[in-house]
Amino acid sequence: MSTSSIDKASTAAKTIDVDTLRLWLADDAELAVLDIRPSDEVGYASPLFATNIPADRLEAEIDRYVPRAVVRTVLVDGGDGVAQRLAEHLAEAGRSEIHVLAGGIPEWTRNGTEDLPTFDVPGKDFSLGIRDERDTPSVSAAELKTLKDQGADVVVIDTRTLPEFTAGHVPGAVGVPGAELLLRFADVVPSPDTHVVVSCAGLPRAIIGAQTLIDSGVPNQVSYLHDGTRAWKEENLELEAGATAVYAPVDHAAREAAAQRVETIAAGDKFPRIDVETAQAWAADPDRTTYLLDVRTPEEFDQSHLPGSITSEGGQLLGVSYRTIAVRGARVVLIDDLTGARAAVVSHWLQRRGFEIVLLLHDFESRVTR
């Protein structure tokens, strides 16, 4: 066999069938599954609830999502053969464990999606499980409208990202992304008598946000808005647009209150804590994938962050972790400031999804990190 034939054979993409992927999803070894279809075709989530990196961005971005070249990685396309070509390019670039799902998504869903395994737990299923387990209180859009019309002491906290909040929210709501709830709560809700209603676009982030406040021991009555802004519109009620009311910088009193609530919500949680040197050594480990995820706000990350870390806004990480954590079985280091309120919220819920979680709390104010 000629040298060129050997090279071609060594970089040829490996193809697996649906049954093999099912087995891989059930084992404990590191695995990345990448849906390479266009984002508008994938929508909110792949049927696999796998990380979506469109084909035209895959070669440029794969190192961020799958840091180690030897991780078993499956590319899934729309059945158009695009994965095969990309797999060969990635193999030529040194990725030795690139595989292609034969037939792509059409083959994966050929017999329906009812009993298909998924790469990650769907956010809606996860939040409904929490609601059913904890009996999280709720209010309907009509009930909330009545409370507002009656002048009740009620505040709506919208736990989506600020761009989502700006696009449209319940009138008078305050934008506080989910992981920020404990840190910002005392500033946003100064009275223990205020009824707090947590909202999002539908269910997942609202349920998790409401239960987070309840688990942290806030004295307020807390509910989630059932079906969020979707339900508000279905009642023929107008949404408010713009950054009309969002969280402000945290003052000292609010930070002290947050620290107390962290102790409450994390009382039964036991996560190892590491220092910067250990985190960076783990990130360089050739035998194990480690993500260094900064769960503070993107603005804080831009001001200062640890080398090698990536911004991963905590509320989004909870709802759609598969969009960031592309390698199942990886270590996940959650990075936060010394109060640790965001890391406490994220770890409290993320541990239930099977991730190995470690905390790194860092003094970003007095140390130069970037």
C-alpha cells in the first residue's frame, strides 16, 4: 500500500450506527455529541439534546467545546453527508476519535423520539421533576394580573438573560438572571412581606428560580408564573419591552444577606474547592477533560477573569448545560467571586444532572487576573 493510501485510511471518518450511539450514551466514558446542522434548523434543542455547533463553525470552534483531541466525538448531521467530510478534516488535524452517526438525525429519529436516550437532561423535564418533588407554588397569568390590579405588594422577577428580558417581559418586572437571584435579592426585594413571582418565557427557569429562593430560606411568599410570558400573551395582555428595570451593583448589605442564604441553600451540598493553580493543572491534564466555567455575569467576566476560563452565565448553564458542556464525564469547575452565590445556585441544581462539580472562589477585586 502506498504512503498516500495509508494516510487516507488513517484519516478516514469512522461511522457508527444508532445502536452503537445508544450504547455510548449509556456508558461512563467521556463522550461528545455534536449536532452540526444550522442553528435555525436545530431550534431550541436537538432531539439528542446535544451541543449544536453548525458545520461552518465546527473546525474553528471545536477546541473550545471539546478541548482534548482524543475525546470520543460523534458528529451528527441532517443526513446530507456533511459530517463525513468534516470528520475527515478533523482527523487530519489530529483528532483521533471522530465518528459520524450514519444517516444523521433522520436515522436517529426514524422510529420516533418517544423513547430515545438524550445526551443531556432536557431542561423542561428537569424543572418539572423539581416542581413535582418540591410542590413549587405557582400563579397563573390571570391571577398575577388580578394581584397587580388590586395593588398587592408583589414583584415579578424575570430570570432570563437581559437581552431576552429586554425583548419583552411582564410589565413592571425586574430582570435578574437566574444565577444572580441570591446575590441580588436583598436589593430587588427589600421587604419580607412582598410576594415574589418568578417568571421566564415558559417554565424551566421560573420553576428553578422560585425553588432556589425557597430553598435559600427567603421569608417571602414565592411563586413561579405558570408558562411565563407565553401565558401572559395568551391572556391577551401586553408585554413591556426595554431594559426597564434590571439589577444594580450589589451593595454590602445585599452581599451579606446573600452569604447567609448561600449557607442555607448549600447546607446539604458538599463540593470540593480548589485554587487557581490546581484548576489550571487540571485544564492541562492530557487524560481528563476539565471545563473552567465562570458563572458571573458576562460584564464581570469582561472586566476580569482567570486565564483559560470561559464565560458561562449561571442561569443559562442550568437551563441548557449541553450548549456549553459538550463532553459528558468531564470535570466542571465553577468559578465565582468570594461570596460564591452564583456558584452555590448553579452547583445546587447541576449536581442532580450527574456532573462532577468543583468550586473555585476567587478575589477578582484585589487581584489582577487578566
